[in-house]
Amino acid sequence: MALTTQARSRGRTGEPTPPRRAPRLRSGQWAAWAFLAPVGLYLLLFYAYPLYRNVELSLRDYTVRSFVRGDAPFAGFDNYLKVFADPTFGPALWHTVVFTVVSLAFQFTIGLALALFFVQNFPLSATLRALFLVPWLLPLIVSASTWSWLLNSESGVVNAALGALGLGPVNWLTSPDWSLWSVTIANIWIGVPFNLVVLYSGLQAIPAGVYEAAALDGANARQRFWRITFPLLRPVSAITLLLGLVYTLKVFDIIWIMTRGGPSGASTTFATWSYRLGFGNLVPSFGPGAAVGNLLIVAALVFGLVYVRTLHRRVP
Amino acid sequence: MRSAAPGRLAAGLGLALLAACSTPSEVVDAPATAASAYTIWDPYPQYDATSEWVRLLEACGAQAGVKVERTGYDTSDLTNKALLAAQQGGSPDVLIVDNPVVSTLAEAGVLTTTAENRLDVSAVSPNLLGAGQSGGETFGVPIGANTLALYYNKDVLDKAGVDPATVTDWAALTAALEKVTKSGGKGITFSAIGTEEGSFQFLPWFWGSGANLTKLDSPEGVAAVTLWTDWLKKGYAPNSVINNTQTTSWQEFATGEYAFAENGTWQLANAEKAGFPYGVIPIPAKSGGPAPAPTGGEFVAIPVQEDTSRYATSQRLVACLTNGENSLKTTTTLSYIAPTEAVQQQQVAADAKLGVWVEAVKVAKGRTGDDLGTKYPKISEPMWGAVQAALSGSTPPQEAMTQAQRAAASATQ
């Protein structure tokens, strides 16, 4: 996307150059290509090629032997069919949807509420806002390990607190009914700061004059939010949700560290399933693993395209 | 003027690219100048250049007249690293890998056989060598072995009035757990996590019941899952075992509240530091006697090289690590049980506490043995899944094992 807009703007600035200065233009073009080359090479090497390899992996029948020799036979969509027919597919799809939707809904709502709170700039608000960024700054392995200690059924603080309130212990990570919720809660906690930061800057971009006018017209706080803040924040909200979606779809570390996708698959999403197929077994099945990974890429791509479409429709 | 600057820049860029292109040739030169350097990959990243282990490797290199370049990788990374290296034609000269991985790498054609590399394996106990054999060929030498046993906390058992010597079968163990729980202590902790680690810990009970990996849903196999499930139901084992790694399970035992912990030789040093009197007994089989536990520990193998003349030196390096008195040094360094009986006796003579472990290693079995080879991982995955399903209460043991058997059968076809 970035590349196409860049190329387009480049083409537009090139247009007015008159054709009579052709030799000059050619050397200019060479320079342009030279400038483009590093980016192009970088994109090819680190984006296009791995993506191509991943697609190729998913279309071939790789065994450990053919992986080493590089002579895996072409298998068409066999790996995809295998993945679709796998008993893990249905639950993993459902878990991925629930994990993503619930995470996004709570991250966005909490993030927006906090952003509205902090935009009022009270004393110490900058310090408090900085504190809210902590989950975002921590390495995922630290936050995930901390959550798994907190939620440990035997010695976790959460169960101790529940016990003090007279509630029975919950097997957060070891019960099939709870493990998906546990990893979702941890993921919401990690995602709130991102939503807060982006929505906060979006709120600051809304001109104060609009609110003043509305206040003069007698709009109450609720009306100001639903009639002004929410509609004017829509572009920022859309990009926040899209980035959140792409990020949440591929969340792997938190789930893997907290539950390994267990117990017996109760918190397995496409991301952990793909890893388990490719690397989590003594005999790796690279083909199906790559196929699951590609399904995730396609899902993210579809929502990306939807976003681009709606953006175009609004800004003709 | 305007185009001159970009032009100069482009030229500079070109030079930079040329420079970048020239580096690979230097890399190609490097092995030539250091032709005597032999690469060794091991899964012991915890040992740095100053450790006993690395000094031993260097000494063996000096003996063979070559320089040794050693890299330590995380165990779980090493399999894929080795496969990728073989794909790119850059395998190390000597590779030390976890024993169930040997059959995978052998299947991939990454490893030489002992017929090719002339390693002597005649002194090695057959039950330990089994993990490195498939199709009648042997693909490496065990560098040392470890296995699982039951650690017990003497204080907790004394308080409950349990004599550990009487814990020789499942019924006695369950009775002991009941007494401990009644006396206010906690029973037993183990690791039933949804990875290979979980299968590793479950196998002594599975095999100790008389079950076979080719039939997960046999009455014996179901009995083993039921044993664990009942312990959880009755509170003899904590619910956290479902998510325990062997390390977190040990941390639970180290609190001093638990009577028993299923863990391996590698925790001996930590047991000394635990601050309470401890002992070790073999894991009991269902109807008495020690249960066969799976062998842990690594194999030393010589990966296939384009330049086959390197095998002779690699063989000397491996022999140095695994022969006679060096084996004693290696296994002591890595805190393993030696793979040969002669060295095992020396170990027990030096440290009587290792006696239990030597006995356990003698009855231990390779996971990929019984000619399962690369089928084992495809059986192990549904098995740990079934154990988790039964322990978490989502599926009864019988049904969980039936489903696992179905999945394993279709995966190994």
C-alpha cells in the first residue's frame, strides 16, 4: 500500500516535465530507480520472498526428508484440505474468532473510555497516562509469565483473592471452560494502551470549536459524544480496529506461554496451531503449518481490503 | 547540478552493493583458512566457554589435532536448526541432539550410520541405544542417559507415617498419598503439560501398567490415565499439573509441601539445595517393581558431509567424548548416568546416591524404540492431548484414549 501511493505521487510529479529535456530526464530516472532500489530490494528480500516461500511450502508435500533434499512433490491444495478436515480446525477457528472479537471489543471500549478521561488534562494526567503504557512496554514473555503466575490454580494471587472473598478457586489455565477466557483477559490488558494512545491523539485532533458550538446549542455530554466525538473519531477508530485485528489474529506468545493452547486444545487458535504443526512436534509438518499460517494472512488481508474500500468511498 | 548529486549517490550505492556482494566470497574463504576447525552443535546453552563441558570439547579437539568451534542451542530449536543446516549443506561435523530426535534426523537422511562413521557402540546398553536405531542401522552414540524417578520429602512422609520403602506398586502409592493428604500435606506433583514433556512424564505410568504405544486405548493404557485422573479428583495431585512443565512441577515440590514429585536426574543438584531431607525411589509399576521410564539424554551423531574425509576426525572427537574414562567425565559434567555398565559402576562407587538412578536407567526404554521411529511423535501428540482432556475433566479417560488412538492410527498410516 505504501509503495503504490509513493509510486503514484512520483508519477504525478514526473508528469509536468516536458519531453524535450529527454536525456536529462533519463539520468533523473536512473537516479530515481537507484533510490527506489534499496526499498525494492528490501521489500523483495524480506516480504515478497518469505511470503512466496510460505505459499510454496503450503502447496507441497513436505516430509523431513524432502525438506532437506528440496524435492518435495507438488501437492496442490492437499495441505489445505488436510487442515480443513482436521478435528482441530473447527474449534481453532471458533477460538480465533472469539479471542479476536472479544479482545478487540474490550480493548477498544476500555481504550476509548480512558482516552476520553485523559483528554480532559487534569494535574498528573500525563504521568498516569504514561503508567497505562507499561503493559505495552513489557516484553510479552514477561507479561505472559506474570499472568500465568497470577492465574495459577494452586498458588495464584487471583485465586487467593477469590478465596478471601469467599469464592471457590477457578482453574483459570487448566480448565477447558476457562483457559480461552484467561488468555483473552491477558491479551485485552496488553492491548488497551495501544488503543488508548491512538484514540487519545485522535481526540486531540477534533477541533475544540465544534464542542463549543454544540455547548452553545445546548447539547449535553451524551449528545456531544454520540453526535460529535464518535463520528469525527471514526477514521481513527477504523484504523485502530484494523491494526488491532491484524495484531490480535497473530497473537501467539501470550497463549503459548500461558497454556500452550491447552488443556487439550481448549485455547488453541490458528496462530498456536500453525506453530504446533510446524515446530511443536518432533516430526514437523511444514506443509499444513504453512497452510494454517496462510489462512491467517488471507483473513487479515480481507479485512485490510474492506478497510481500504470504505476509506475510498468516504474520500472520493 | 540537480541530477549530479543523485548520480553520485547512485554510484556510491553501487559501490556499497558491490562491497556487499563481495562479502560472501570472504565467507567462502573462511573455512579454507580454518580447515582444521570442526563444528559441534549441542543443546546445552547453559554452559558457556569457561564451563567444564566446553573445556572437555576443546581438549578432545586438541587430542584429535583440530580446533573445535562449539555452538550451544536451545533443545527445542536444535531440530529445526539441524534440518535447515542440512538443507543448506552446512551441517556441523558433530551434532548432539535429544534422543527422540535422532530417528527424525535419520529419516531426513541427515545423519551417517555407524557403519559409515565407524563409531564403536558395542559397550552401550541396548535399551539406551534403541532410541538411535531404526531399520537395523545405528545413527549415533548416547552421550549419557537420564530418566524419571520419584523424589520424596522425608519430613512430609514422616508426619503422615509413610515408609517410602513400602511404595512399590500403584495401590501402595495411592494409599500413601491418601495418608499424606489426611495428615495435612500435599500428595504428588508432576508435569502433564500439552507438549512432549507431558508425554515423557506420563510414559512411566503408561508402560508400568503394561500398555503399548501402538494401542493407546487398551485397558492398561486407560488404567494409567485413570490413575492420574483419580489423583486429581481426590486432591492427591494439584490441578496445576495440567499446565506444569517439569521445572514448575519441581518448584511446587521445592516449597516443601509435597510428599512426592516425579522428576529427573537433572534435579539432583537442586534437591540438595531444597532445604529438606529428600530421597528417591523408582516409579512403581502397576503390579509392583520399577516401571520402565522413558530414557532422556542426548545422542552424539555425525551428520552427513559432502567432504567424507572429515568423518575420520569427527569419529575421533565423538570417541573422545564417549569412551571409557572420558565418559565418566562427560556424564559427571552433564550430570547424566553413563550409557555403559562399566562406567555406571564407577559412578555408583563415587556417589552411592546415583544407585537408584542407575537401576532406573537399566529398565528405561527409548520412546522411539520398539521400531516406532518417526511414528512416535504422531502417537505422542494425541496421547498428551488425551491425558490433558481426562485430567481437565472434559472427557472421561476411556473416551479420551479411544479418540487419541483413532487420531494416532490415522496419523501413522
